Amino acid sequence: MNACVSLSTKQAWLLANDAVTLGPVPITHGGTTHPTPTGTWPVAWKDQEHTSSIYGDPMPYSVFFAPGGIAFHEGKLNEDSHGCIRLEMANAQAFFNSLQVGAVVQVVP
């Protein structure tokens, strides 16, 4: 299972064998102050009950994939993040359960 994110359309997908298994689902990402990096990375680690060490905010169902602590996690979709990809709760749970360490995440503009 891998994931793809489109920042311009504010959507994300889960894929298996090049076929979409979930999505597109709505996301929020970093704004101009804290942009979400584009590129391709492997999932580095996961934490179901993570709290940001920088901002003190809860980050349920975190799947970390990019330098600087960038992750998929549950969060508000009505405001920019500090660079992470925020998902609705059900989608955050699906991404957490589906993406394993080493899975590929691609983020495009």
C-alpha cells in the first residue's frame, strides 16, 4: 500500500498495485508560512497517539514520512497545518492502518 497527495486539489489517495483503494479524500496541508514539502519518501514511523513536540497539538493516527516531522494525521480541515497532511478521523485511521513503515508517499504540487 502506498499514498499520493495533491496539494493543489487538497486530496489524497491510498493505492495498491497502482489501483486506488481509498480516495480521493479531502486534506489540509501547510500554508505559505509552513509549506508541505513535495517529493517522494518512505514512511519512517507511526504513532497512534502522537503529540507534536513543537506545537503541543494532538496528532492522532500519525504516519511520518518526510523530513521535519511531516506526517499524515487526523486534524481540522478548515485551516492550514504546520506542514503536515491533515485528514478526517476515519481517513486518518485508514491511512494509519494501511500504510506500513517503508511504504512510499508521493506529494505533488
